[in-house]
Amino acid sequence: MTQTNTTTTPTWQELAGDKPELDLFLVCDTTGSMGTYLPALQASLRQVFALAKLMYHDRLKVHIVSFKDYCDGDMVLSSVSRRQGRNDAIVKFVDDLRPTGGGDWPEAVKTALNFVVATVDELRAQAASGSAIVFLYTDAPPHHATTQSNNMTKEMTAIAANPAYRAGHDWCSIQKTLREADIPVFTFHSPLRNGANAHASPSFYALLGPVVVLPTLSSTVITKATIGLLLQLMDEEVDEMPEFARTSYFHGTTPFNETLIVPMRMPFTFASIPAMHERLDALLPLFAHDAGFRNLVMKTFEVIFRPDNIAAVTYNPVFGKLWRLACRQRLDPRLDDLTTQLSRCVDALPADGKALVQEWLIASYDDSARIQGLVDAAPAGAVFVMAAGAPTVAGKHLRSLARAPTAGALASVTSILSHLQLYATATLATDDGTPGYLPSTLSNDDLFACLPHLVCPGTSFSRRGAAVLALLCCLSDHTLLKARAEAYLASIRGSWLPFELVIEFPEIVSTEFIQLLYRGRAHLTEHEQAVYTQLYLVHRLRCAATKDVGVTLGFSPTKTQLWPDTKARCRVCAYETSCSLMVEADLCAMCVTYGDDAPRLQAETVVVGDTSHLVECVDCHGVYAVLQVHQLATHPKCWYCRTNQLTPAPKIECHTCLNSYVDPAGLYKQQCNDDTDGLWTCPVCVTAPSRGTEASLTTLSALVLENAALLEHFGWSRSPSAFLAMALDPKISLLKMFTTKYDDLMSATDDSPSSTPEVRVGGKRAHGADGLVTKVRSLVLTEALRDVCNLCFEDHSLATLHSACGRCATKCCDSCLSRWYGAVQPGKMVLASNLGCPFCRRVPTLGVLRKHNRQACALVASKMTWCAEMYYGWCLGCYKVKELAERNCAVEPPVDVETFRCNECIDGGGEPNVCPGCFVETEKTGGCNHMTCVCGQHWCFACGAGFATADDVYDHLYEVHRGIGNDQ
């Protein structure tokens, strides 16, 4: 018979069990002398109140008691109680406290303490309370004969008139009553006053119980002292707080005499109170399954994550653990708000406050206690230990593994694996006693989660981090852990990559994750394998997009060159004319077009012999001859494309160079016969075969965009064009691709293409299609997608390398291009070379220059003649490049010039222009061409056009004038 384990973790309320309720009285002096103390105390009270419910399972009932003095009328005493009021009522009461009243030094604290005793009596009569405790915050003594009190008689009368105030007016009587009623009192006194009576006030409170004289009055100090005391009363361990001390006083004689007080500073330690005992670490297991407790934690952090309150959670590591658990609630919409709130809160803190919170956040990752428990509970066996002297790794690098397995994070984890040793036994431990080893008998879940502890004590991994670590063990064939890693990954397969929640966990489709999981896809489900295979191919395709691919194409003729050609005689003009211009077997296009004028034109343009001026149509890429070469001033277009004929140009393809010739009369085609197997060879390939083909470069992206069928060799045969439009669009992130373009992403099939498609580059058929397909596959799947920058010669990814000028194929990194083009600055010396490409020396494209030096666009647009004997500078007046100094006159290049102005600008100023708004003549003495007139009109000084905003003017300057300077 199988016995079912029905044990369940208790809820937050059940954990309190039958423990008695506690009443905490926070008694506050709110007179005028508390002007500095009270604002800080208010912030502390809000913090204590927020944490009290969390720490005591709602069995701690907070009472706020405010007292003043009997010169303040009805305002002597006010209070609010959690037993009668809501939480917001208590918060409002605290916020409304004001430091007012109090006519002399002593205050009505005796009345406040009598009120506490009376309230406790009433609660105990109702059996509602088992224990009570008082935290007293003050800066003044009680009314007493020695404290020169003006209101002592009024207080004595008021206390005597209230039968519930059984503690009376005598201070010793009050002390006795509190002791007999088992109501301990802890006093937080303001810093001591200067003068003869410095210790008079705190010495009174020392009779009631421990006194803490605060070193300064800030919410951070008050909160730290209060929470530190509360935690000790709960029997929780607290780090030493040397800035605080208990102060005790011994009185030698009576009556009271200040000179006989002997103060003693004692350590800030307190005995716990059994009724207040709580185990805060017991709260941690509740977070996962108790929704009510989880909501309370979230609400508490919402109150605490404010600059005035944040210090409250930094004094016990359990609060940090709770925050770490909250951070794992990625699906909870409140987490984003809390994270933002915490970030803003930290930004608003002073330097010491930031350091305190940062230290708390770091400590919140410490999982030493749980690891200690796992080690203690593990059966005996061999242990895993880091090799002696192994390098240490920062915890933040290890923790980043689950979110972004970057090279640094993977290197950190590899450091663990490479130095891991297995010993029969070990007794290593950290300074706090945490074991420095892990038993090999731990479960796979616990082992891979806790392995980081060996290199960074207290650090553990989440499920995803542990899975990534196990995957690395498999990929590296780790001798000690591979078998266990494979078993672990098999046990969690399909459960640690939440694709259905990818919006909340976007890191699972980050490039780092994609690259790693593609390598380890054998340990994933079939669906996961398919997803990461497709995402990996997209990532590689994007990285390789700018990679140059060498292709061989048929020759591209230019009009100035003569090329071998075949000609026929026209029956009308009797001139030998290229077959590409014969509209009939014996009639040329010149005669059809120009009629009787054709012979004269032929005589002027004739090329004797079997050569012609050949060109290639930019639309259909048909090769044809040009006679009137001097009239061809645009891109060549054949007659069929130029006149938009519905019937395409008749062409024939050369089987050698793969160029197509325009063949209107079919004369080229007549050269095909049985001896040539019906294939035609063009005159160029027959006469000068070396000129028939030429090498060319294209980018991978251009190649696949023009030949979408190439993607069939990667499986995308159903919609290759749609896939390409998605994959090569830089605006579509991998996350967006997965969420909004899922069908296109996953459109791959296992079908292999039956044949190699025809490959075209720039509209022309490329040679060696099979080799190109192999080259493309190699680029996308296996080649290292990196190259060197041709300026700094550092290694960079292809995606970060760009054409040096936008025209040539030489690639450089952005930083080098910015240094090169950015060297040209207004007011400084200008080198002509910096206004051109460092390699091909052509003027860079507008896009390149706008990216790296927007201001210089105007300079390259203006045409100027450079003289080798002169230094040049960028004039701040006319915004042009002008002569700066003669090279013969300057000993050294004037590189230090910062505010150069040319002679014309210094002597005469510029030409005036008219504002299009008010038509007033305006003279520009310097700067850019954006004008802002006193009438409010924005306008362009270069052309006088008016605009509504400054941004509109600048857009106009770059689009029309190629820069913000004067390009006239």
C-alpha cells in the first residue's frame, strides 16, 4: 500500500499559530522642541508600521500615541490604534503630526504612559492582548521638581481626575506599575543637550528601561535603531551597530543631583522577549504558494521603496530574499512598477544611502543558508571542490547567465567547470561556516543550481541558469558532469524555455541564447529545435548580410570602348551595321529612324571593321551597339525599353559569357547550327574570350534579395520572399519576429530543391550557380562573420563594418570613420584628405557624411581648388574652407587654431539677405544658415525660404544645401 504524503506548507496566517497578539505602543513627543526630531521620526514610523505586519503575521497591533503639554489645551494627548483604525488611518495620523506647543522643557510624558497602562488594562480585560511593549521617542524629561516645570500641577490634577490612570504622577510609581504590568519600555532619546543638565532627561527614562541616545536625528538613524531593536526582541541575529549604545545611569543619593549621575555606555544588545519570537526565514517558503502573503510583500515594498523609507529593509537579509523572490514574479505586472520605483528611489538617495541599498541588493542574492541546508541533508559521499588557487568570479557575471549568456558570462561559468575537482572527502568552509564543497550525492537539480557557490560563495542559479550550465557541460564533454548534465536536461526538457511567455521572458530569443541553444539543440524538444534553428539562421543571415560575395558575370561594355561584333550590310544606306541594330536582315535602324538623313549620320559615326561601341541596357540588360556615341549622355536603354514596347526586346544568350544580345532581325541567332548544338557564342567570346567575363563583388543581402530561390537550400521553399523581407528588415527584432511574424519564421520545410536555381546579379545571369549556392550556405552556416577594419586593423563583426565612403568596397569600423571625417571641425585647420574617402578618394555619400560629421556636408558640396602651398581652415564667419596660412610661412602646421575666420569675414562681413517674415535685411556675421529673426520667423539664409520651426530649417539645410553652412 502506498502512503500519500499530505503534508502542506502552512499559510502566512497559519504560521502564526496560536501565538498571542502583541500591542506595540509608539509613544512620540510632538512638541515644538521636536522640530528636527519629528520629521525624521515620521518617516521611521511609516517604515516600522509597514514592516510590522509582515514580520509578525498581523498579530502585532501598532498604536501611535502623541503627547504635548498642558499649556496646549485639548491637544495634550492624541492617538490612533490598529485595533480600531485601518492602515491608511494610521498613516494619515502619522503624516498629520506637527511639532507644535510645549511651553517649557519638560512635557506630559507621564500622561502618555498612564494612557498606555489604561489602554493595556482595557485590552486585557477583553482578553484581546497578551503582551504590550512601549517604544518612547522624546527629547525632554517628565514634569518633576528638578526640571523646572510650569505645567506639573496641571498634569498632576488631570492624572488624579482620571480613575483609569492608575500609575499616578510619581515617576517611581509609574515605573513600578509598568514593571508589574509587564510592559517593557525602550526609549530613543534625542542627542544630548549641551550644558549642566545634559544627562538630566535621559537619566529619568533609564529608570523605566533601556535608553538609546541617538547620535543624530535622521530617518535612517531612527529606523536603523528601531528595526535593530525589534529584530533583537524577536530573537533574530543582527549585525553589530557600533554607532548605537545603551546608556545606563546610576544615582548615588537622593534628592536628585545632576553632579551625582554616572552615565555608562553599554553595547547595543537586548535580550529577546519570548512573546515576540518570530522566525523571519520561515516567511520565504510562503511566497511561492500563499497568494495573500505575496500580495502583502508586494504592497510592503510599494510603501518601503521611497527615499525616506528604503533603509528599513536593509537591516535584515530576509527582506532582501523576499525582494529576490518578488523579482522572479516576471508575470506579475506590479514587478515592473516596483523595479522602476526602486531605481528612482536609489537615484534620489545620497551617496551613503545608495551604498547601503546597493549592499543590501548584493546581499539579497546570498543563498548560503539554503545551500548549507542542502549540504547538511545530503547523504555521505564524494564531494566537488574547486581546485586550490582557482580564479574567483564576480557574482554578477555568474547571475547574468540565465538572462544573457554573453561571452563574459560563459567564460565565468567555464572557469567553474575547468577547475572542478572530485574528492573522497573535504572539510573546506568559508569564514561564516558555509561549506566550500558540494556533495556529489545532491540531486541533479540542486547540484547544477548550487555549482556557482564553489567559486562565489552563496551564489546559486535559477532553473534556467542551471540548465545553461548543464548544457555547457554537455557541449564541453565535461568528464565529471556530462552524464549527469544529460540526465538533468532530459528531466527538464520542454519545461525551462517558456515560448508562450516570451513577452515576459524576452531573453530566451536573444542572440546570445540563440547561438548557445542552436549548438545544444540535441537536448531540446523537436519544437524548440525548430525554433532555435530558424532563429539561428536568421541571426547568421543578418550578420552575413554585408559580406562581400565574389561572382563572375558577362562583360559590361561601356560606350567609349570598342568591342568585337558581327555586322550586316544595310540595303538602303549600304553601311555595315551591328546585327543588334538591324531591324530586318538587310535594313538598319538608322534608315528606319532617319530616312534620307541616315547615310550622312552613318558616315559621321561609322566604325570600320568588325568592332562596335557596345553598351548594356540598364533595364533588360541586352547588349546592343551605339552609333551616335556623343549623344548618349544617360544610362543606356535599348529601343524596346526606351519606348516602353509591350513586346520585350528579342534577345539571344551567349552560352559562354551568358550575356544577352539584342537581336531584332534574328541575325545573331542564324549563326547557331548543328555544329554548335544550337548554342550561340557572342563575337567577344569568339574573338577575345579573355574579355568575355569579369569578376564582380556583391553583398550577400543583395544576392539573396534578387535570388530568393536560394533560400530553398535552407528549407524556406514556401514563402522565401516574405521570409527575406522579414529577415533582412533591421526594424524587426528577433522578439518581434517571433511574436508577430511566427508563420514566416517557421515556414521552412525539410524538402530539398530538385535543382540549382539560376542566379542573377544586378539583373545579369551569374556564372557557377552551384558554387554560389555552396558559398552562400558556407557564409550563413559556418564561416566566421568577422573582418578587419582597414584603418585600425582591429577585428570586428561584419555588421559593424561599413563602406569607408558609401561608394567603394573598403570596409571600416564606425569609430575610425568618425575620427576620419570628424577631424574636420568649424574654426580649425582642414585637411583636404579628410573631406574624401581615405582609400578611393571620392567624395563620401551624403548618408556617410551625415552619420559621421553632419556639419561637413556643406563643405563637400562646394567645389573648390586646393593649393599644395597653403594650409586651409574652416571659417567660422562664412562657414567655408578658406586659406589659413602659407606652408612656407608656418614653421609647424597650425593644428592649434580653434577660432579661424577668413580675411573677408574679418574685413567686411557677409552679404545681406531679407527675412521672409518681416522683410528686414539681415546680415550674417558667422555661424550656420539657420536664422531666427526678432519677428519670430525661422528661415534659411542660403536661399531665403521661411519655415515654422528650427527643426524644419535644419531638415531643409541638409536635404537641399547638404549642410548647415553657407554653400554659395
